[in-house]
Amino acid sequence: MENHIPSPLNDRQIEAVTTIQGPMLIIAGAGSGKTRVITHRISHMLRKGIPQSAILALTFTNKAAREMGERVRDLTGKKLADLSVSTFHAFGVRVLRRTIHLLGYRENFSIYDSGDQLSLIKETARELRLSPDSLDLPGTAALFSGIKTGRRDWDGTTEMFRPLYQEYLSHMKAYNAVDFDDLIMLPIRIFGEHPETLAEYRQRYSHILVDEFQDTSANQYRLMKLLADGSRNVCVVGDDDQSIYSWRGANYENILRFEQDYPERREIKLEQNYRSTGTILAAANGVISHNRNRKTKALWTGSAEGRPIEMFHPEDERREGEFIAATIKTLMLREKVRYQDFGVLVRTNSLCRALEEAFLAEGLPYRVSGGESFFQRKEIKDILSYLRVMANPDDDVAFLRVVNTPRRGVGRRTLEQIGEAARRRSCSLYSAAALLTLAEDSPLGAGIRADLASFLALLEEQGKAARRPRNIAPTVRRLVEAVDYRGWLHGEFQKNDKIAKWKLRNIELLAQSIEDWEKDPENFEPGLYSYLNRVSLISRDDIDDEDGKGRVNLMTIHSAKGLEFEIVFLPGVEDGIIPHARALEESEGDMEEERRLFYVAITRARRKLYISACRKRRVMRDVAEMSPSPFLDEIPRDLMVFHQEEEPVSREEATDYFAALKNRLGAGARP
DNA sequence: TAGGCCAAGATTTTC
DNA sequence: TCTTGGCCTA
């Protein structure tokens, strides 16, 4: 059997791949070939005769799930339609699609993302007459999430928000809506309250695998354990040093918990790094060794030292961008590095802008993952909200979003009246609106009643259409016409016609993507509900992977986890950015998480690492003096070379330089 | 009562 | 820089 396994796997890796019964903990250091181990392990299981439908692999991002699925397919040469590789949240949705009725929800439930959540909290606060300035919305949302998932409890300072929370919950239930936390919590509840359902799932999934285990939350762990305790064939793969999602409830102590819960486990440490040069690894080790809460491990590499890490201190973020763009161009010419082999990794999305400007100016093709996702764009959310109301008329948040977009004369007063009616009858805004258009004693004027009535009729009619098989995309196109979204956009952006055109194009792209999805022969469930479920979980990194070739990658460190690049640039390595000032405010322990983040950033690089820290930086409206990140002191000095700030190379000079270089190379002459 | 205009405030990371 | 909320006008 073993000779089916490609030779480059080392002994530990082979052990990790071939031990498929019983619990297993794999501690996989950065660059230790983790993904290969996981994909080989799955294909090994398949070869051993474990049916694909019995395997459940859980990951963190859609991207990771998709890549894992693809790799296994490549490895086995099979389609594997029954193999479950998905994110925890997507798995939660699948469970809920089948079982949510057990909790009294209907199957057309809406999934609220954080934006929807914020609008609901805001709306609820308004109803409760809470003064809006006493309310820190994101903070409240974080509190609610903490309460719901059991990470926090009410205390002296938060107690006052309790009624708001209760109200929030009852609204969610009334709207037939769930939030991201619910996608984990509700399956746990269902499994707890309905042992026969749990038994079914245990029966089905005899082999469970969890990737990025250090990022599982306490509840994801519970969910995993519920499923795994049937067979106890559960394999978790993680690295405590790369735990960077504690703000989302991730808890690397799950590794310790796993060791307690599964005392019979096999434990394997993968410590050989196949990715980076000795220099880069030494820098990473230097940094991470300052963390006190970690499992000791010694990452080593057989690779050569490689070249030193280059440090820059540009004057401001503009210079920084120019420097990075120019360096990329130089390296491409001198070392024949391809665009896609560069990764530019930032702590916060806001740092992207200056870099993008520089790349645009230099004509460097780049790809940003992160920032505003396609599905977060206003025009897209508008259209999707229309679909959501059609699917689930009880979804008040979606209703509010579309009821006056494009404007149809429904203003504040009208909405108040609809809201009042809804409260009195405890029904949705949609039903209340329907009622008020008909009622004899309606407080609404005749004009507005007619407008509302035709709006509701439109939703009704298009909703029916959208439910017909493979008819979502045509419905979207018809809808755009019917509400004259085009005319509205042109009106809204009179001064800038380009924006209007661009937004319309986005909508057409959306319609196109829906059409592709509906027509995909491998899509076994092409309905409206399943479409909406699906798009709610699509986040930033999920589109345009095809044309990612030939572009420089610009992304946050968080979204770079699991990826690697020949050459990595880390801009903005300044105190207050990494470690991030806001993160440190929350608690002291977050310093270690920030350090892990920096560690993850460094270990993405295969061959060469550039780090820069600006002296000044624009922050919102004004310019702030910056100082270098304290983490830089943790990198051994002898691994770095410092660059004085040079005059930025102008475009003409650069062109001259390249021309000269080409001449020289062409002539075969030496400098 | 709806919608336009202006000023102030704001954002760490993702499913 | 962009978004949101409040105020004013029609």
C-alpha cells in the first residue's frame, strides 16, 4: 500500500497519512506540508475503502475548503461528489436546511451577516427608545455574540443591554432569521435535543477531519465532538503558533482539551519546514519564541540560509507603495519572478489603498482579496435583499433595505406607521404593509398606498417566478427592469456616470454568476433558498480565482494564512498597526496574538522577505508620526540589511534603468 | 412628509 | 476618504 504514497513524504507525514482509525492530533508547524498530509490522508482513506460520504473535512475558509476538495480530486482523479469538505459554517447551514424545523424555524430562513445584524440592533434600539449615542454598535454586536456563544456573561457594565439582547433574539426568531453564531449553536442544540438526529449524523460521518484546529471556537469544538464521539475517528490538524482568530472566539486551548478528551489519541508533530529559507525561518522563530503560551516545538529546515531580510523606512505610505512597486518590477526583470509569486501582506485593509494607488501608477497587475467583497457592495446587497424578501417575507431587515430603494415615496413617517402596525399585530413589516394598503382606516395616503401595493405585488409576482426551477437569474434581470434600478442609479450618480455604469455591470455580473450556478450540471440543489444560503457564506476571497494568475497578491495577513509566496512584502510594520492599537486595548493577552499574526506573515515567504515601516502615515484625516513595530527588535539583527531611504525612482529613470539593463543583458556585456 | 444637502465621525482581522 | 445622521426646504 505504502508505495502508492508519493516518495517526498517524510516518515512522520506518512504516519499521519496512514493512521486513519482513532483520534489523532497533528501539530503542523508553518510550511511543514500540512495540506499535502491532509489531502493524501483523505485519498488514502478512500483507497482503504472508506466511502466518500462518510468523510467530513472541516476547514475555516471557503477558499481552503475549495482548494482541499480540488487537491483531493486531482490526487484521486475522481469527482467525489459525496465528499463533504466545507467550512464549519457551511456545514451548519447544511444541517439546518434539513433540521431547522425541529426548532420551529421554517426552511426559508435568512442568514444575517454582520451588516444585517448591525441594522437590526440599531432598529431594535430605536424601538426601545435607547439613545443612539450611548450605543456602540459594533461593541454591542460583539457583546451579543459573546453572550450567545457563552464566551461572555452579563456584568455590571453590560447588564443594561440585556433587554436589547432579548429583543434582538425575539426579532431574529420572528424574522425567521439566523446569524453566523447560530449556524454553529443551533446544530448543537438540535443534536442535544434530538438524539435520533445526532445518531443519524454520527452514523453517516465515520471519519472527521478538522483543519486549522487552533482556530476552532469552543462551540465548534463541541459540534465536532458531538459528531466524532460516535466513531472517535477524528483527526485534528493545527498549530498553536498560528492561532489568529481569538477575536472570533477561536481558542487554541482546544488543543489541550482534545488531549484530555481523547487520551488514546495518536500525536504527531510535523516540524520540518519545507517552505522557507533558513534566514526567514530563523526570523520567524526569533519572533515567536517571545510568546510564553505555546507548545514547544522546534521548526527546522534543510534549506540554505538564503538572502537577508530587507528593511526599509520610507517617509510615508506613498513612498512605501512606490518602493514596493519598483522593487517588484526590478525583481521580475532580474530574477524572473512572476507576478503571482509576490505577496504583499497587510495587517489592516485600510493599508491597501495607498498600495493599490502605487500599483496602478506603475501599471502592476494586482489582485486584492479582502476589502469590500463583491457581495458586500451596495448594489449587490440591494438585489440580494430583494431576493431575500421574496424567499422570506418575514425578513424585516431585507424589507427595510428594499422598500424605498429605488425611491418610491416611502419615507420615515410611512415606515413608522408600518412599524407601529407590525408591532401591534406582532407580524412582519411585509404583512403590516400589505394590511395598511388594504385597511379601511389606513393612516396612509392614497398615493402611498397605491405605491406600496404595487411594490408588494411586484415582490409577490417575482417571488413566484424566482422559485421556479432555474429561474433566479432571469428574475434578477426582470426585477432590475421592473424597479428601474438603472434609471435610479443614473439619477443617484448624475455627476459620475461611470459609477452608475460600473454598478450596473456588477449587477449583470451577479446575474451571470447566478445563471452559471443554476445551469451547473453538478449543482444538485439549484433553488432560491439554497442560493441565498450559499451567498450568505461567500466572503471576500471567494471570487475571481481564475484570473488570479499573473497578478501580484495584495491581502490581509489573516487571509494569507495557509498560502505561500516566493517573495513577501510586509508594509506598515509599525507600532499601533502590528501590534494593532485597538487589539491591545481589549486585553493584554492580545499582544501574543498580534505576535502570532506577525509570525504567520513572516512564514508565508519562501525565498525573500521585505519589511517596511513608514516614518509618517496618513491616519483618517491627518498625518501621524509612526515608529517601527516592537516586533522588529525580536528578529536577530544579523538576518537583516537596512536600506537608507533613497530618492524614489521616477518613472523615466526606471524606464531608463530597465532599458540599460536590457541592453547590457542583450549585449552580454558586464557592468 | 420626502429627499437633498451639509457636517461630523470613523473602521482589525472573517464565517 | 467615505458614510451616516440631522436639518432644512419644497
